Amino acid sequence: MRTKRLRTRLSLDDYLDLLNLAIALQDEAWQKEITAKLEKMTAACAGAESSS
């Protein structure tokens, strides 16, 4: 029997919630990681909007 792998995607709001948690925990490494992901997400959104 084959099992399917499920991939969970986080939304922008989820990442913002995680960033708030990282800030509250004063975890600077995690903050940088989340911020980098958010920058990639917003750049991708901006690119999609400009090409339409």
C-alpha cells in the first residue's frame, strides 16, 4: 500500500504569528529565518502582480 505525503503550506498570517512568537522568545536566529522567508514570499507576490 502506498501512502501519500501531505505537505503543509504556511500562509503569510502564519509566518507573521511565528515572527511575533520568535520576537516574544527573543530568538534572533529564528526571527532572521522567518524574516527571510517573508521577504521571499512578498517578492514572489510582487513579481506575480507585476506580470499580470
